[in-house]
Amino acid sequence: MNKEQNWTDICKLDDLVDNSGVCALVNGEQVAIFKVQTKDEAQFYAVSNWDPIGKANVLYRGLIGSVADKTVIISPLYKQRYCLQSGACLDDEQQNVSVYGVRVEGDKVQLDVV
């Protein structure tokens, strides 16, 4: 059964900086939103801002990188790498972060908040 998507405007596209993150408060939870720019296109990702190992809302401040074919956010605290597509922690398989659907419609960045 497919879940119904509920897209909500979060910010303007101009609020995002290439290869960096911003934080938004969505339904009482902090969400880290990233724009990853390659020479050909931009990809957008959204994950929980909560670092489960560092126990702080800091992931939007992390470094963007890649491991094999995965785009990751590297926590600024203890340097664990979280896959932006799946939320899995590449350094501790028992840890993960929530992943949100994200899209750009016109000049607005939207999250699937269901």
C-alpha cells in the first residue's frame, strides 16, 4: 500500500547553499536539508538533524562527502558518516537517521512530512 504524500513548503530554493545544509523546524522536529551540486545537476536530500551518536541536533553543519556510490553527511561531532539516501550510518550499523522526501517546485523547497 502506498502512503499518501503530503508536500509542505519549507523554504525558498535561494535559501540553500551548494554543498551545504540548512536546518528547518518541521512538526516539532529539526530537519537538515542539503543541496548537493555536481557539475551537471543538483540533488536535494533531507534527514533528521539529530545525530544519534553525538546526541545533538548538528547534522546540518556536517561535511558532505561520498563513499563508493553513496552521498553522505559527516557528523561534525564524532565524524560518523550517514547515507543521505537511506539514513544508514556507515560506521555503526545499529544507528541511522530518518530520511524525508524532498523536492523543488518552482522556487520552493518542499518536504514530504507524512
